[in-house]
Amino acid sequence: MNIPPRAGVGLKPQHYREILQTAPDIGFFEVHAENYMGAGGPPHRYLAAVRERYPLSLHGVGLSIGAAKPLDQDHLRRLKDLIARYQPGLFSEHLAWSSHGDAFLNDLLPMPYTVETLQRIVSHIDQVQETLGRRMLLENPSTYVAFAESTYAEPDFIAEVQRRTGCGLLLDVSNVHVASTNQQWDPFAYIDAYPRGAVQEIHLAGFTPETDEKQRPLLIDTHNRPVDPLVWQLYAYVIGKLGPTPTLIEWDADLPSWSELLAEARRAEAYMKSHAPQQEVRIARTG
């Protein structure tokens, strides 16, 4: 089932029953792949029931695409089985690494944007797409520092990965805002430089504002509150460039009520309607 150009939300166990009882009008649901790699039990029972009614997007957090080691073949096999089981409309992963040796780190860590990193990520994405037999979406990261050895700007690096692999892109607008604030980039210039033609999904999420040791703004990508007004402003700019695009509200901690989460999704749909590029209308003259 394809993902429509509407808003969706992350499917959480706290909301399973209410979603199935109320059958809300919503575009799609997204789940983290690693939460459903067990063989069965209640999570699969509920996910199967939701999947019967709604399109599903699958979002991975554990492939460690950027790690300086081979991909975990067992993890990739489990991922392939999960995709075969639920046939999601989209599958995405992060431009990040989260493993070293035999250790798995509970974080999505950045990497320098160099030729060496580029070759490694391209090789890993090629392997993922060949194994899964489908296109993968790559998500831009939330970052806090830059690597001195980077030789690519982030949008240019992502564009080159996309060109070499043919992968799709997941544009996390909140991550653009977080990284741009932390590193003093212009977020609108970032969007202008981004390879928007490959974007198949958008993420929006809340963040926690803090300050660094020099009292400069520091944003932490916490996914635990409503989308910030400045992110909505940047999202409007993106929709003005892309038109309506599947958009996920990410809320992974301090979960709100189902009604509050649904309201955020409906707000995204309202933005898609009000900020989409206007089509020129030509009226045929007769006479």
C-alpha cells in the first residue's frame, strides 16, 4: 500500500487500542523496525491490525549505515523478513553510525563528510537496496558539531550519495533546524541546496532548547514535545518547493494523548493545503 501525500504519526503501544477503536482519518503510520523484529506477540498482533487499515512506513534505527565496518547480516536479514511480512510503502534509515566492534550504541552518531566516508556509505546503501530488493530512503541527521576534516557541505554530500546509489531521501525538517541552529547555518539555504527531487517523506519533531558553554543556543533533538513554530515556518517553505509530501509527526518520548498527536498531524495537512505551490490555471477562450 503506497503512502499518500498526507500526514502520519509514529505508532506507539500506548495508542494501539484507541486507534483501532476510533479508526481515525490519517494518512499513514510509521514504526521503528527494530521494535518488531521478534517473531510474534501483542506488538505484531496490533501492528497487523493497523496495517490492514492504513499504509505503513518502516523506519530503521539500527543498520549503522555510516559505521566503519561491514553491515550486520543478521540484522539485515531480519529487516528483509519484516519488510516481506508487512510490505511497507516506504523504508528509511539514518545517515549515521551506531555500532563499533561488537557494541551497539544507543545513539545516532555523525561522521565526517569525506570521500572515504562517501564510498563507505554508498557501498552500504547499495548492499541494503540489493538485499531488500527495494529503494531505501536516507534521512539527514541532527548534528551538534562539525568535523574539521569534512570536505563536503552536508547537502552536497547527501546529493552525491543519492546520485551514486539512486536511493530516495527522507528530509527531516526538524533536523535541518536543529543542525542549522547548532552550527550557525542558514536553514533556508540548506533546503535550497538539498536534492529535493529525491525526497519521498518528511519528518517533523520537537526539540529541547539549551545553551552551550558560551551561552549560545543549543538544540537537542528529543522528539518529546510539539513541533516548534520555527520548524513549521521552515516546513511551509519546503512544501512551497515540493508540494504535498508524506509527512510524519515524530514524538518518541513524553508521549501526549492520542488526540494531541492527531492534532499535530492535522496541522501538517493544513500546511500542505495552504502552502503548496499554486498551479497556473489557463482558461480556454472560445469565440
